[in-house]
Amino acid sequence: MPVITYTATTTNLVAKTRHHRVRLWGGGGASGAATGNVSASGGGGGGGYSESRRALTPGSTYAVAVGQVATATTSSQVNGNPTTFNSTDVVANGGTGSTVTSGAGGSGTGGNGAALGTGDIRYTGGNGGTAVVGTPLSGGGGGGAGSGGNGGNATGGGSGAAGAGVNGGAGGAGVSVTNTSNAGANYGGGGSGAYTSGTPDRAGGSGAPGLAIVDWLPPMLGIS
């Protein structure tokens, strides 16, 4: 059974047969920055998973758009990027980035895991963890959904586990040292929160990219 794996931003699939299985993993959310005198931000949410068997028209072209890395910044919330097949036909959502945490003693909350997308089989991403500035420890990233289950929620600085099945990624673990962060793991893991004990502002971990896999199915395994 031929398999094509997509990681590029946008690629066109030219259907060679009618029967296909489309599997998509959305990207993880980035962590918001920690700003001000002693603050810690929450972790980003994990990306979701969607799967469908599709009847395509041989010779026709279908766009496959893979969610890329959600790069954390020191100034804004950065959500995870969705992965899509034929625009809205099959969609795996990206996780929500956590917000910027500012001010003395700020403890940021984590971003939400990806909501259910579009498809026959769908799983959600895990939520990012809440920071505990008094520890200090930033929030862990939520786990990306796998092909067989939801991504795990992060608890405090502990990272959310990858979802069951294949290709889900764990979230980045929270940090307690300024100027450090942990990106989410491939695919779809949310980035860890940031920690700062003063100045300058610190960016958190980036959200991992998504993934797309399309199989060409024998007719007896396809759809009518």
C-alpha cells in the first residue's frame, strides 16, 4: 500500500486511484513570554489528529497543507498551525498558544489543546500546564494527539504525554532557569512556558509542527 508523508507547508497530491486514507496531525501551540520581575508563563496546547477515508477523482489535484512550527516570541500569543487536506475536507487543528505573563509574581495558565477537527476519526490535543512562579517552574506543554488517542494534559511543569498510536509528540517540560525553554516534540507537542527572574523578557518553547500521511488503498479496503 503506497504511502506518502508530507511535512512541507503546502504540497499538491495528484490522485492516482480513487481510494485514499488521509491522516493529519495539527501543530502544537507555543508558550507565551514571561515578562517583568519574576514571572513564569504556562505551556502551549497540543495539536489534534483527524483521519478519513476519501473517494478522490483520479488525475485531480488536492492541496495538502501541513502546520509548521509555531515559533515563540517575547511579545505575543502564538497558536499552533492546523494541518488540512483539500482545504476544509479533512482538518486537524493546532493547539492554542498560552498568553504572555507579565508583572511581578505572575503565574501564567496553559493554552488549550486543539479542539476536534474534521474527519471520521478525531482526537484532541492536551492542555498546557499552569506555571507556579513561587517554585519557580513554568508550565509544561500539552501532548499532541496520536493516531489512536487524545494528547495528554500537562500538570504544572510536567509535560503532557503524546497520544496513543503513532506520531503524537509530548509537550515540552517546564523550566526553572531563566533563558531556557523546551520546544514540543514532533508531532504536535506544545512548547514549555518561560521563566524570568528580572530582565530581559523571555520567550517560551515553540510548538512542534504537524504532519500529513496519505495512503493509496486497494479497492476492497476503500470506500464505494
